[in-house]
Amino acid sequence: ISFFAYWFWWENIWMPINVTWAHFVDRDGLVFPKAHQLYATIPYAFVLLIIRFFSERYIAIPLAKALGIKNVRRVKPQPNPVLESYFRECPKEAVWILLSLAKKCNCTVRLVEKWFRRRRNLEIPTVLRKFQEAFWRFSFYLTSSIAGFIFLYDTLLPSQYWYYMAEISFYWSLLFTLGIDNRRKASGRACL
């Protein structure tokens, strides 16, 4: 583990030329941040995930109902392994493929089109789900912006440490939920 820690915190990766971790040793009454303090952001991210779960469930859903956003129930297509396997390979169907799939499944082309439309609609998040996620991001960004105006206004304070720890933890939590959140066009690039 010590080799991994040495490799991960290698000075050539994190520091500019002629700067080492020794420059960040506390001295003359100055307290410098330590790299190992970043490990604490991961448990904080799980705390933010719990807060997110409860805020989406108990604040965002009632707020959405008050605003008139309805939870639309999507109709699931009938289970069909042939169509499902093709859908996973290629979600966009061509007309000539629909004919061959209809023959394989012993149904009409219209039923195959309907099955694909219903299956595609299952992949699209509902307006309520989008509202829940947007509510969480809006509430965090609003509180962090207000906290930023308050804490970052003056000289260096210990509260600034917690501000940045909360920000890093938030982005960890977004990274943890990347697979279950709504897909965005730039989500792949945001991860890099």
C-alpha cells in the first residue's frame, strides 16, 4: 500500500517543477493543506448521496406535484427475447430489419414498431425523474454559491477548507451516480 500511495502522490504528477511536498509542511504558524485530507471527501460523498436520496424523495417529489408535474407511467413492451437482443445491439431499426424481425416473431410489422417504440420510451427518463435530479443539483449549487459568497469573501478561514471539501465531495457523489443518473450528451466527456 505504501508503494501505491507513493506512486499516486508522486510529486512529478501533482507539483510544478522545483516544488515538493516538503514545501507544504506547517511552519511559522501557517497551516498548509495535506494531500491525505482529500481521502475524507469520499465518505462525505456518501453522506451527500444519502442527503440527495432524501431530498429527491421527500422534497422534490412533493414540490413537483405542487407544480403540476405528473409521474407518467410508461407501458412496458411484452417480453420478447428476439426483439430485446436486437434492441440491445442496435436501438435504431431499419424498415427491412422490421420485416425480418416480424417474420421471426410471427407478428406484424406494426406490432414490432410498437414494441420498439415502447422499449425506446423506457430508456428515456420521465419529466419527474429529470426534475428530481435537477432539483438536487440546483439546491446544491445554490447553497454552495451562497456559502461561497459568505466564506470566500474574507481572508483564509477554516470554513474555506470545508467549502472545498463539500465541493469535492459533491463531484465524487456525481461520479458515483454516473451510471444511474440521466444520460446527457456530454456525460462521457465530463467524466474525463
